Amino acid sequence: MVTISFKADENRSIALDENIEIGECTYQVSDGIWVINHTFVEPEYGGQGIAKQLVDNIIWQAREANTKVSATCSYAINLFNKTDDYNDVLIDD
């Protein structure tokens, strides 16, 4: 079973399968904004929605921290453009 956890000290969200890391979503902090810069899931786990769960975990944490989010990662950008669900935390362009 895949579990998602947040590593605040490492600026990332990770996906684990039986304690083996199989994916991550990372961000950097720039002027107080969390900028998602990388999302990766091992190919054999593709198509299971894990990448979205990783991004969603960071978004949830940003909401809890009352922090705005942006992205340079193409996966996150595409995800943000598909729905208004993230508009409350995205910075205004």
C-alpha cells in the first residue's frame, strides 16, 4: 500500500510503498512562497494518481501554513490549470 507523507525539513512530499520511496514532489521557498519544482513517480507506479496525491499533500500543508504556492514543475502547472480547486493558495499571476 502506498502512503504519502510530508517532510517539512526536506521541503518535499514523498510516496512510500512498504517503506521504499517510489515518488516525491519537491518545492523551494522563495520570498515566502512555496514553489513546486519537481514531481516524480517511479514508472511502474504510473497511472495510479500518486503524483497528484504528492502535489495535493504539499497544497494541504501550504493551506495549513497559510502560505501561497506557485510552480515551475510542468506536472504541477498542468494540474493547477485543470481545476479551480487550488486557486485559494496559488499566487496571482
